[in-house]
Amino acid sequence: MVVMAHHLINAPHRLFSLGTFVELLGAAKSTISEDLGFMRQAFDRFSLGKVETLAGAAGGVRYLPYHQRERIRTLVEDVCRRLRDPSRLLPGGFLYTADLISTPYVAAQFGEAFATFFEDSRPDVVLTMEVKGIPLALMTARAFDVPLVTIRRGAHPTDGPAVSVNYVSGSSRMVQAMTLPLRAIRQGARVLFIDDFLRGGGTARGVYDLMREFRAEVVGIGVLIETPLPREKMIDRYVSLIQFQGVNEQGEVLITPSRAILESAATR
Amino acid sequence: MVVMAHHLINAPHRLFSLGTFVELLGAAKSTISEDLGFMRQAFDRFSLGKVETLAGAAGGVRYLPYHQRERIRTLVEDVCRRLRDPSRLLPGGFLYTADLISTPYVAAQFGEAFATFFEDSRPDVVLTMEVKGIPLALMTARAFDVPLVTIRRGAHPTDGPAVSVNYVSGSSRMVQAMTLPLRAIRQGARVLFIDDFLRGGGTARGVYDLMREFRAEVVGIGVLIETPLPREKMIDRYVSLIQFQGVNEQGEVLITPSRAILESAATR
């Protein structure tokens, strides 16, 4: 049973046929099924995600690392507490977050949280913008068992022929270029965009433009931290986990779980 | 038992006290110990990594996702086969690798392979250079349960005060700057540098210079792909998994497992 658990947990979202385990373990199919039943119950009871069995010839079993909303809220509150540390404040009103969001265990938890929020969007690929969002996006891609694709600023000869679009960076109000290799995303792909920070939404707006060139569909946008200002964002629909309001007169960092977190935890 | 497996596998290298599981599962310590023994045997038998029990007051149990050398060789050979696809050749003699090394499952396997090679180096942090090596480095950091730190080109106001050093990019022979926030690495830290590509070793050389400024120690350098030329690298010791020799007159991509892979698989 632990061998099956190892395979399922190490490859979230991947479908394993029962035959794979029958062969690997030399056990009867009925035994395998029974053990998977026990595993499902144990994971349910301890809120460790779902073990899902799909019937039929193309069926099998897979592990979905979805979190309960209450658990996501606990994670977000814990991270907010750590981000409130005044020593994280940098010149210019920026907040130092790189260490936390690059800690693999934390990034993995956030990736699974995004996978939970976007459970129904069934992405074929997770897209991000270099650099700081990559760990979050990779871990989200891992939770969905889909590739990660990283948009870059400027052109890169080692990536081959590429498509560029211009976008207005929300914070600097400057026009910049974002580039993606032609072969990185296939036509018709369902794309989930994950980033670490959203202010004006200019980057996300650029992602819509870029995906139009690829004839791909943006099925969701998830960001770790957003700012309340500017109130008018350049995109309508996104999910944020944390809201960073800035610093008050006492020098305290104002950072809280976003409305999506507070509301979803209350209703579930 | 599957609940313990879930905790251990999802946080590789992290030490859990037996008391944690006693409390979580409401089982006797003897039962927990016995179950961990079964798990260790099962993981051994199916080569799924090690379950290690440490005795004493500061003791507990942890999961080390080390791979057998034979399994690493199989992984590397499979990836070489996929990289040999002529459609991956780009203008300028470059090889398109971004899709493969950004696939979470592949990156995780390589991360565990690096963790196996650098098992004895006990890093406190995994370091990489933006951008393409980040998935490999993050997954290596995950296997060691340590933070990932990413060196950037140029300065970034959102990261605060930073240290820069110049380095000679091996491919372009141009002098560039690499930057790391002052607070990113503490004095005396043991640093493992992981990157996707090594040609002349100029980047790795720069990493040594940068770490000297931080009074940190480079305990290992691992790269996914190296080229045989230039023969004289700017660093002495590193581990590469794949060697990319270029393209022959028939237009075939010449790419093979590195000597480290071939030798280690033969001797173990």
C-alpha cells in the first residue's frame, strides 16, 4: 500500500491503471482495489487530498492534491504573519518575499492551493512570467501534472523563433516586451497564468494579448499577492491569495489574506 | 501507514519525531515504529528512496528521495533520446530544452538525481542563476528541504540592497554582472549551485566569486548539460549529467549521458 502511495503522491494528477500496480506488486486486482479504498478513506479523514478512481477501460487511479479551504486559509495566514516582519521592508516600499516564495515546501503548498482554486479549469499548461513567480508556477504545474512555460523579457537566441508582444508594466508605467518561443504553446491550449504579484494587471493583460497570438485560451489567472491600488485593474477576473496594502504611519506592514481566502473559508 | 507515507514523501529530508505521528494518528509508539519498519522495507525493495530513522531525543524519521545509480542512468538516457529529436535544433546550433526541463515530473527526477550525487555535501541552500535552471534547482532544493536562492542579472529594486560581481559569460565572452540580495545567503552557509548548462564555466566561476563576498562555501556544482568544448573549463570540479557535443555532418544531434553517469552506473 505504501508503494502505491509513493507512486500516486509523487506524480499528482497522473492516472495509473490498476494493471500497473498489479504488475509492479504481483498482487490481485481485488487486493489493489481494496487497498486503494483504505488509502482513500485515510486521505479523506486526514484531509490529505483526494484519491480518485476512474472506471472503464481508460480508467485507473490518481491522486489530487487539493486542500480544504480551511487549510489554505491557515497557510495564507501563517505566511502573512511572516511577511509582516518589519525587517522585510525595503527602500521604495517594497516587501522582501523572495526567500519565502522560493522555499520549496511553501511553494508546493501554494501550488496545491492554486490547483484547488482552479480545479475546474483543467489547464494543459501553467504559464508564468520570469523570474520570481517560477517556483509557485512550477509547483502549480506539478499539482496538475502539466508542463510549465515561462515568458521572458526580451529575446533569447537559445529559445529559437519567438513571439513578442508589448505590455504596460503596472508599477513602472513603462512599455516592455514579453517573449515566448513559438513552439512553447500549441494552438487551442488551455492556459493557467500564475504569478507572484499583481498591481495594475498590465502583465496579465499582456498575457491575454500574447495568448491570442498563440490561439490559446487563458482559463485562469492566479497571483500570490495583490495590491488594492490602483482599484481599476487591467483585467477582470483573477484569484489572489494575499493583499498587501502598504505600510502605515507606525511603520507596520499591512498584509492580510485576500477576500477570496476569507470568503471561501467561511462558506465551505 | 499511508498517512505517514504522505507526510514523509511530501516533505523529503524533513525530520518528523515519532511523537508527531503518535499524536496525529492516536496510535502507540511501538505500532508507529513497526509500520515505519514495513515502509522502509517496501521502499528498499522497490528502490523508492530511503526511510531513515534517527535515534535519540532529537531523533525521528525522514524520507530521503535518493535514486539508485541505475535509475538515474535510465532517466538520463531517456532524456537524451528525447533531446536527440532533430526538430529541437535551433538556428545558431542551440538545442531547445526548455519544455523538458520545465516539466515538473522530469525536473523532480533530476532534482532527486542531483540530491543523490550531492548526498554528502549537506547544503544549507541551493543556488541557481536565472532563468532556465530554476525548475531543476527548485526540485533539488525540495529534495534537500532547503531554500532556493536565485542569482539575477542586473539590479532589482524589489530585492533591496544587493551584492554584484562581474563574470565572463563562457558562450558570449562578454562581461556581465550577477546580483544577489544581501540578505539572501547568511555567512558560513553551505551552498550547492545547480544550473541547466555549462560551456566555459564562467557563470560557475562567478558564483565562487560571489559566494566569497557572502563568506559562504560552495560545496558542490551540478549542471544538467555540459559541452566538451572548450576543454579547459574555468572551474575544476562539477557534476554534469548530460554531454552535448553538437551536430554532425548528417545533421544528427550528438548528445549522451556524461561520464559521471556512465561510470557511476557501472561501479555501483
